[in-house]
Amino acid sequence: MIRKVPLFLDAIKFHESVFALPFAYIGMFLAADGFPGWHAFIWITVAMVSARTVGMAANRIIDRRIDAKNPRAAVRHLPSGLLKVGEMVGLTAAALVAFIIAAAQLNTLALVLAPFAAAYLVLYPFTKRFTWAANLLLGWALAISPSAAWIGVQGSLSIQPVLISVAVAFWAGSFDILYHTQDRRFHLKEGLHSVASRFGIVNAFRFARTLDTLAIGVLVTLGIWMSLSWPYFVGCGGAVAFLLYKYSLVNPSDLSRMGLAFARINAYISSTMLAGTLAAIYL
């Protein structure tokens, strides 16, 4: 089983944790107005990573038959036989236990809300079977993290983390829309739903740009609301620059560099926002 750890990590795209984890840390550091202490930091990190593992592993299980038909996804670990369904179920269960334990170590509200968050992460993959809004619902799966981290620190929720979550929902929904433009023909053939399959690739790009614009607008609004200092807004500017670069890499007639636009650029965006936020707090 130890030898399969790299397979498990690759199956759930563990390296993509860098997409949402920085925004969770933004919520955490803003809630504490600085470092929240090692107890909160460690357990929030465990909660975020384990929750994402629950969602990704469940997604792989639920979509394994769809993936087997999709040339782009057929090489994934379940369709290709590299991992067994039972093994992925075991990973999901272990991650769920870790998530609940982490929430219990934080506070009562975190523990009470944890099962609802886990349920959402497990159930949202089904939505591509009946609504084009599935891309947007994926955005909200990632958007849980900053508000959850805030709750992990303060034991309550307020408007500031909700604004971060809204921004993440727009941003993550945008990149999911773009990513699945690659699957438009497959989705149409199989009766699956996405923004691209419903409205076309050109309109999907327009939709994604609109969501990215809204995300930046919400992040700027948050900075003004919380009277954050100038480094935060420099971070927002950096995020805009990376978004512009992303749209220079891909367009409706050329999706060949979608992997670079999806993986690296999104990691740069979230990391830049975290760096700007930390600088605003400490400088």
C-alpha cells in the first residue's frame, strides 16, 4: 500500500491543493489579524487538505465510468486500472475521518458545519449530469475554504470571509469553465452539461472573463472594506497580470496550452494574493 501513495497523490492531483489553500490561509490570517497560532494553523491545514481529498477522491469514484469513455480522462487511475475502486473508497473514508477530527480540534461551529461541507464536496460531481451550472458549483466547492478557515479561527462567520469565498467561487468557476471547453464534444455526445456544451466555446470564454473580472472586483472591495494596506492591492494587481497572461495562452480557437493556463497560472494567482495579504498584515 505504501508503494501506491504516489498513485493516490497523483489520482487526486494533490499538487493542485495550491489553488485553494492560499485562499484558506488568507481567511485564516485575516481572521486572526496575523498568525493564529500553531494549533489553529496545523488543524486548519489538515482540514483543508483532507476536505479536498474527500472531494477529489469522491469525484474520481463517481465519474470513473464517464472518464473511461473520455479520451482525455481515460488514463486516470481508476479507468486505467492503476487503482481499484475499493482503494479510492478507503482513501475517501480516511480523509473524511481526518477532516472531522480536524474540525473537532478547532471549535464547535467548525465541527457542526463539517458534515455539510463534506456532503457538498461529495455531491457536486453529480451536477454535470443535469445542469450547465456544474462549473459554477465547482467554484463554490473551493469557495468553502476561506470561510471555513475564518470559522476555524474565530468560531463565527462574518461578511469579510464571505466576500473572499464569493471571489474564489467566481475565480474557480471561471477556470473550470475554461478547462472543460476541452471536453465540449464529449459532453455533447454523452449528454453531460457544462457552460461550453450549453453556450459554445466562444461564450464560455466570455463567461469566464466576466467571472474573473467580478472576482477581482470583490477582492478589491474586500481590501477597501477591511482597510488593508497597499501590498494587498499590489497582490490584486499581480493577480490581474496573471489573469491577462492566462488569456494570452488560450483562446476559443487554440486550447493547446490549457494545461499550463490551468495548473501554473492559477497557482500563481492564489499565491500572489496570499503574499499580498501577508505583506499587508505585517508591513
